[in-house]
Amino acid sequence: TCSHKNRYASLHPLWQSPITIPGGSRQSPINIQWRDSVYDPHLKPLEIRYDPASCLHMWNNGYCFLVEFEDSTDKSFITGGPLENNYRLKQFHFHWGAINDWGSEHTVDCKVFPAELHLVHWNSCKYSSFEEAVMEDNGLAVIGVFLKIGAFHSGLQELVEVLPSIKHKDMLVEFDEFDPSCLLPSCPDYWTYAGSLTTPPLTESVTWIIKKKPVEVDEDQLEMFRMLLFTSLGEEEKKMVDNFRPLQPLMDRMVRSSFP
Ligand SMILES: NS(=O)(=O)c1ccc(C(=O)NCc2cc(F)ccc2F)cc1
Ligand SMILES: [Zn+2]
């Protein structure tokens, strides 16, 4: 197991006692041990079709900030990869740390990244809404992308400059014409495994697709994430940082890779 350095010391109340759900056998996040992952030559390339016009708004939900999409039709969806059906984009959000030494939910060979992007999709072939799909074991597909400190990211900057307008919990701002594929690495390689939501209700309905290559953002951009607050206007201010769940046991699961 990875040494649980003090990155869990000052966790959000949600995780003071790492919640393990009774009988949970496929919880997320996990450490991906590269050498234990199994190359699956039958895995197809992931197909990503996002329509920037389906972007609705960005808001602070008191745990992270998220950009939500219009999901009444298959305007923005993914298919292929480990997926049997089309999965419609619902929202994307991030998890990050108080400092650049930690922040991601998943780790690779125990390496922690300063932040992690999650693009959340639901199986629109089998279910009629996100809320329905979230209860089913093939209901959701989440693409995870690691962020590392490096070059300035011009696509991310469009999000960063809106953050001051959603500083407090429940603030929302209209947001349109954003194509989240600009946040993905160009390398097609990924790992995939069966897991769960990483926040309550922690339902075990997620096919995780974790991109092998991180994307680079500069430290001022990541610092802007840390100006957000968990708290509502008028409450005692608590900086929105360390909004990641502790690592969960792999148990009887295999992690497959799309690359040899
Ligand atoms: N970090 S993650 O990518 O694993 C993740 C993705 C989505 C959600 C979510 O939608 N929660 C709210 C929510 C949950 C439900 F189960 C039903 C409705 C609903 F809005 C939680 C965690
Ligand atoms: Zn997430």
C-alpha cells in the first residue's frame, strides 16, 4: 500500500473517517500499480464527441466546482474503449490539494498528482437519466485525467478566469461554448477498472477510464482553484482544498491497460 503521508491529515469533514461502505467491493479511488495492470488487446480506442454548444453553466457545489452540460440528447458523448454503449456527458469537475505535493484521487505506482479532472458520463442507451444510471453497475463512465505543474494551459484558463465569480458555495455562472476535449492529453493510452463514485452515495456504478498521460497546467492556474471556498457567503471562510477521497482497497479487481 502507498504510504498515507500527511496528505490525509487535514481532510474535508467528509473524509475524516474514511467512509468504507459496508459490503463495498469496488470502491474508488485506487492506486494503479502499473506492472499489475493487464494489457487487453481487445480494448478499442476511446471515441470522444463533445459539442461545445451543449455547455450550460459552472457552479460551486460546496465540495468542488463543476461545469454541467445539456444532457437531454446525445450532443456530447463518448463510446468505444471499454464501453458497450454511448455514454452522455453530464459534467466535469476537479479534485486538488492545498499544495502541489498532493491532490489527485487516483495514484500511479503510488505517485500522487497535484490535481485530477473527472469527466462524468451516463449510459444513455440503457437508462433515461443520470439519476437512474447512477444506481446501475454499468450506468456511469468517468474519464480521469491527471494534472501536473508545467506549461500554462490556455484551455483551462477559460475556466480559471471565471472562478472568482463562483467563489462561494451555490454560486453559479452561465458558461457556454466550452469544449472539454481541450483538457484531454493527445496520447490515447488509458487504464480501465470497475469502481465507484468517490463522494457519497459512493455507488458502485462507474467504469473508470484513467488517462496514462497527465496534462500540464501552470502553478498560478492551480493556485486559482485554491481561492474557491467550501463555505457559503456569510459563513466563516474555509478554502476549497484537499477535496479528494482516500485510496480504497483494490480487492478482487483487475486494472486493464489499452497499451502493451
Ligand atoms: N468524483 S466522481 O467522478 O466519482 C463523482 C461524479 C459524480 C458525482 C455526482 O453526480 N454526485 C451527485 C449525485 C449522486 C447520485 F447518486 C445521484 C444524483 C446526484 F446528483 C459524484 C462523484
Ligand atoms: Zn470526481
